Amino acid sequence: MILVDGQRIPSPTEYRLACSENRGTRQVNALGETVRDVMNAKRRVEIRYKRLSHQDAETVFALLSPDREVQLFCPLPQGDETLRCFVDVLQAGLFCRMENGENCWADVYIRLEEV
């Protein structure tokens, strides 16, 4: 179950969690080896929907509009946790198509990065 600001969103077709390291500048030590300082690591959540009904899409797009900070309650390897995230990317490959007489959205991709 995934919650955004306390509201449940439809279960995604694909859910991925990744870490991105925030590295410092490149430096070389006395032996000529490249050294990098890892300052911290941020978690990044990627959510994909193969198909979303019009009603589900309205919910998802309202809660996850671009350039917005949200509280994301999601599954993590160490257990469910709430992350403060920034909505980085929101894409839909096809805008609308008719399926069984109902408009739906296809190929929806959302990427959130921990603040």
C-alpha cells in the first residue's frame, strides 16, 4: 500500500526503489588514486502504471503534481516508512485512449526523490 499525504493511491504496475549518492568533488590522493567523498545517499522511488482509469488518474495527478513536496508512505526493505519526497518527474506516454468505452491513461511514469 502506498499513501501520498495520507491518501491511498492505486497500486502501481511497477514500483522500484533506488539510492542515488550525492558525491562531493573528485580529488586525487598522494598515490594518484581518484578519491570521492560520499556526502549522503538519497532514496528515489519510481512508480509506473501500465494503465490508469480516468478516475484513478485524476487522484494520482492531483496528489503527485510536479515540483511538489509530499509525504510518501511506501514499502522499503527494512519495512514500511514515510519519506519526505519531491515529485521530480511525471510522464504519460499516451494521453487518452478509449478502452471498453472508458477513457484511460497509459504508460504513466512518476519519479520521486527524497528531500
